[in-house]
Amino acid sequence: MDRHYRIGVDIGGTFTDIIVFDRRNNTIVSFLKVSSTPRRPEIAVIDTLRKMNFKKTEVETIIHATTIATNALLGQVGLELPKAALITTKGFRDILEIGRQRRPDLYNLFVQRPRVLIPRKYRFEADERLDYEGNVIKPLNEDEICGIARKLSVEKIETVAISLLHSYANSIHEVKIQKILKKIIPNIFISLSSEVDPEHREYERTSTTVVNAILMPIVTRYLQNLSEGISSITDAPIRVMKSSGGVASIDEISRLPVSIIESGPAAGVLASMNLGSLLGKKNVLSFDMGGTTAKAGTVIDGTPIITTEYEVCGKIHAGRIIKGSGYPVRFPFIDVAEISAGGGSIIWVDEGGALRVGPISAGADPGPACYGKGGDNPTITDANLILGRLNQKYLLGGEMRIFPEKAKQAFYEKITNKLDLDLESAAIGSIKITNAIMSKILRIVSIERGIDPRNLTLIAFGGAGPMHACDLAEDLEMNEIVIPLVPGLFSAFGLLVTDFKHVFTKSIRKIIDELDPIEIEKEYQKLERKGFDLLRREGVPSERIVFNRYADMRYWGQGFELLIPIGKLEGDSAFSTLKERFNEFHERRYGYSMPEEDIEIVNLRVEAIGIVEKPVLQKIRTNYRTLDSALIEYRNVYFGTVDDFTRTPVYDRKKIPVGAEIQGPAIIEQYDSTTVVNPGWVCKIDSYGNLILRRG
């Protein structure tokens, strides 16, 4: 039987989203939201897929996004970090503690840096040395390494990071150490900095390699458990979403788990990019509000903005990672701002008597008070329920019963009894605080990147995103919003439209005038060969493999680089063209350029892409002809722009005919989300079933 089902699985902090696409007729045939199982995240996936009763040969592929890497580093119960060691060059044993002289809190004399992931007693020195060009100054003492290996065995070290000085230029010593360790301790996990992050700046390279090493046992076992559990349901391959916006095989992810730290948020941005392309909108602002966090990203000219550095587990202030507060990871990431503001964010009163929201979330268990699972803290979901924005009886199409009285009780006990506020004022105040917090992350990925949000289309999704979209758009003076067909599972849909992607790097660190274009072309071809071989091993046909070339460039003496896209280097004018392009990018980013200065190429990069066949959404058909057929009821709803509750029509989304226009205020309900149409907005249903909201 032909394999025709493609399944996307996105595991979040509160819900696990599963979406099934049938490529025979290009339709979404099933979508589910089930409660996540944080201690064993694979359980929710395996149990749900088993209930779907697929035939084993019907599934083409399963694409998966997961937060397990971040959760492990954050200290989630059930994901204890393994016992790890570091082997580095003599004299660099304390590099993880020395780091960079960045203070997360500039004026705090007692600031605490994040705990070092590997204790000093498990950091070992190898008496070897290479120079910056990779020449051997002092050979590796193999007997010394054998002694270190025996110590690792005695200490029952499970995983080891190997990061030697200048190994980005020559990996010979790291590879020798790996061979010795594997011979003495066959089952040990090993991460080489020359494979994980082959670039200069030893602290960032070592930190990235250590994070990768610590995640290897956790992610490998998780993927093995997931694969074994699914094997009884289907023999389809499992692909995993990377932070860079591509997918990879579980073998590649097990080797480089550092590449999936921001797996889930990347899927949402890619889904927005794909939907924007379908609708002819190449400049979009992606906004995802789930149960635990809210995330924002930007797509410009049909391409997500990419960054190459990140601090995992860093403290977040107004959506920004505070430099020096986390563990540096140097790997391609889709540029996403994230903040602890979701449907499950707990509302509380601080010691000064101020109303606060988050960052603690009620999560999946016990969840918001209105879920009736034992939660007694009020959340944003409870606030929306009190204001009439959510269905007063059930969610998930009737599968989840809702208890409005429990939401009110939580507000009375924790909020209104402590403040001189009535119930509705406390609820609307909580919503306004949350919207103000989320507006900041939208500004970070737009205004702070030099992009005017008024020229963008807001694509709002996640279970809670469509409820807050109008408020946020009004705050940023945006005029158009798109709510996807299945907003609560939209990130999972993004998994279905994602290509394979791998990035390969070669450190150069030379002034352009000292380089030979022919030699640089050969280096690019070597990187492309690596990408080609890996994609072929992952099953990508040769004709679907393409490459994008980049160079990290800077003026001589600068401490930072710009990522410059380049083509094939041909002819005597190749470098002259490259210099002009760098000057143009520098002018655009910083407002000035220095054409007379020497320009340095720091790294060569190749992005190897394996293009997958994309699902093509079909235009929807409906048997309903009038808007009246979709009307469920009238409900009193508080919008914040009016000082009282407003009698508001509530519609069933699946019964709204294509082309129908709905004047705000209105509430549109569906299985996975609820859309709030504010007064002054007009909502129209397009031919693909999207809700297009514009200011009236």
C-alpha cells in the first residue's frame, strides 16, 4: 500500500499537538491536542498514535519537535543530567568558569553566574598544543590519555566533551583522543568540538561542545524510546526539527542534540513562512501563544531571520536573553523572542500589592483552575473565561469540561481578596498586563531589528494566540491578522512543510586580499560534499539537494562578524564583488561602511538543504450558505475597550461559509482555539479557511 500519511508531532509544556496530513488529497485528516506527559514526553505521542489505528505501511514519515533538550538543562524532574567530563588543552581547565567578562547584572557585586555544567574534578588537561593554523607544536601524549580514560571509567563518567585549543584548524588530536577513549570505554558518549562547532573563540566552542555532550545521553535515550514505541505502530522514519528550521534523522540528532534546543519555536515560524507564501504575504510577524510561553519571530522576503549564537537557560528580561546568564551555544537558530506568558501563566499579587502575571505556569498538571484538575491558582485561561471570551462549558470540542466557578473561586481567594478590585477588573487587568508583556517580544523581533511592524501581517496561532491577536495588533498599529485553519496545532503543521537542513563550517580567518578564489572555491566544494553525503544517507534524492553559501566577514580588527550570502566564486572580480556586498550589508545594518579598510573572512559556511515535497493545502468546501447557520449563541463578553460587558455573537468556525464577513465584536470557536474579534475589526473567511482580520 502506498505510504500517504505525514504526521507532525509538537510536544509543548501543556499540550502535545498531533496533526495528520494525507498527501493523496492534500488535506488535514486528523488533528488532536492531548495533555503532555512531562516526565516521559514520548508516552503521550505513542499512546495517541496507537489509538489512531494506522496500518503499519500507511505512514510516510513522522516529523517531531521537542523541548526535551531545554527541559533537561532547566532541571526538569525525570531528566537528570548525566555525569560528564571535559578534556581540554593544558592550561585551559578552567575555561568554563573564566568564560567572558559579561555580567548579567552590571551593578550587582554578588551576582551569581550559572552553575558550571562539569565540576572541576571532572575536567582533565591534555599536554598537547597546536598553533592557530593547525600545525602541531607539541604532540599528543597517548599514554597520558590512556590514564585519563581509566579515571573516567573508575568515576563512571557517561559522556565526555573534547575541546582542544585550535582544533577547529586541525582535529588530529581530538580524533586520537576519541579513538583511545572508545577503545577503553566502548559505551561512552563523546562530543568533539571540531565536529560540533569548528570555529575560533575557545570559550564558545567549549561551551557548545559541553552542552552537546551533556544532552547526548538524554536525547539519544529519548529518541530510542520514542522510536521503539512507535515501531509497533509504524515503520516510518522519524525526523526531528532543528533550531535552524530544518529537519534531520534521529541518528544525526543523537550526534548533535545541541541543534534541537529551540526545536518547537522554529516550527511555528516556518509554518508562518509557508502560510504567508501561500497567501502572497512574504513579510510576516509570527506569534505563537501556547499554554506556557509566547514566542515571536519574523519572516522577511519569505525567509526567517537566523542568528548563530544563543544562551540556553539564560535569564529572560522582557523577551531578551540576558548575556552572561546562561550557557553559550554557537549553532544556527531561527531568531525567536520568547517570554513566559501563556494560557497557563499564573496570576498573583506581589508583596507590594501589585498584580503580576507569570513567569510560573500551571502547566499540564494541574493546569488552570477552570480545568478542575486540582489547580487553585488563577491563570490567563481563567481570566479569559471570566471575561466571557472562552466557552463556559467545555473546550476541545466538548472533550474537556470547564468549571467557571473554580476560576472565579481562584480569583476571589488569590487576587480580589488582596486587592481593592472586583472580579472583572482583576481579570481584565491580568489580560492587559499579559498583552503588554507579549507586545515587547513582538517589538524585539520587529522594531529592534529595524523592521516596521505596520508593514507586516500578524500570523497568530497557538491555543491562546487568536484570543489576544487583536489587542496586540492594535498596540503595534498593525492592520492585518491571519488566523490559520487549525491555529492550536499550527506549529505541528509547520513540521510537515520543513526541508532537511544541515550547516557546515570551515574556519579561514584571513584578509580577502591574501586569499586565492580558486582555493576558497575548493573549500566550499568540500563542505558541499559533506552535506551531499549526509543528505543522501538520510534518504534525500540527489536531484532534491541544493546548497546555499555564506561567509562570516568583518573589517580587520572588529570583534564581530556579519553573515553574507555569496554565490559561486568565479573570475578575477569574484572577491571585488564580495567586498562590495559586505560593505552594503554593513551599511544597511550599522548605518556606515569603510570601503578603504581590509576585510577579513572568518568562516565559510554551507547550508545543505534536502527539499521535501510540501503539502499543498486545498481550498475548503462548506455546505453552509449563511452566517446564521454558524451562530451558536450570544454571550456577554468584556473587551477592555468598552467599560462593560457587550452582548456578542459566538460562531462555530467550521460552519462559517467561505467569503462570509463578520463584524466585530465576535467570538469564533473551534476545536483547538478561540478567536476574539475586537470591536472595530472585520473578519473574513478566505478560500483556504483562514480567518483574515482587518481594521474596519
